Amino acid sequence: MKTIYIVEDETGIRDALQLLLSFENYDVRSFATVEAFNSRDKSVNPDIFILDVRLPDGSGTDLCNQIKEDEATSKIPVMIISAHAKAENVINSCEADEFIPKPFDIDDVLIKIEKLTS
């Protein structure tokens, strides 16, 4: 079973993603803030990170850079989702493997997750 870590502050989106991805047989762990994410158990790494850009205590693009600079997580794909950022701005500010604008189509998200984790 593949593991997905989601960092998303909007409860509705976080819960919906967690539920839908769980139905697809993913082990999903979610975090509402950068602080919660940074205090996770770092002995376990996911197969992919899904990050919102705007978070209450930081930026998903900064978090993406942090993940990509850490030797333990640098090879793990990062998907950025955002209603506010433009794809080219995200791509220029971090090394995300994929960008998905909100609102998103869950089937599109699933296809991209499968592609990134296979």
C-alpha cells in the first residue's frame, strides 16, 4: 500500500482528499499546518507529498524546497495544489513534480499520483 502525505489547511479539501484516496487503497496522513508536518514521525516517508501553497504558518513552495533539499526525501515526488498560484510561479519557486490548480478533478489527481508513484 502506497502512502501519501497531504499538507492542506482547508478541512473540507483535506478530508475529501483523505477519504477519496483511502478508497483507492492509499494510506493517507494529513497535516493542517507546516508545524504539524514538521513534527511528524520522520522515520517513515511517504510515496508522494501533496502540498497546498497557502498555509496558515508557511508556504507549500517553501515546504517543497525543504523536502527536495533533504537527502531522506529528495527523490519523493511532490504535487502542489493551489487555487491562488499559477503553475509557472510554482515551478519557478520550487522543484515540484506536478502542479494541480483548484478546483481540481479527483480523477486527474489520481492519474497524476499513479504516474508519479509507479
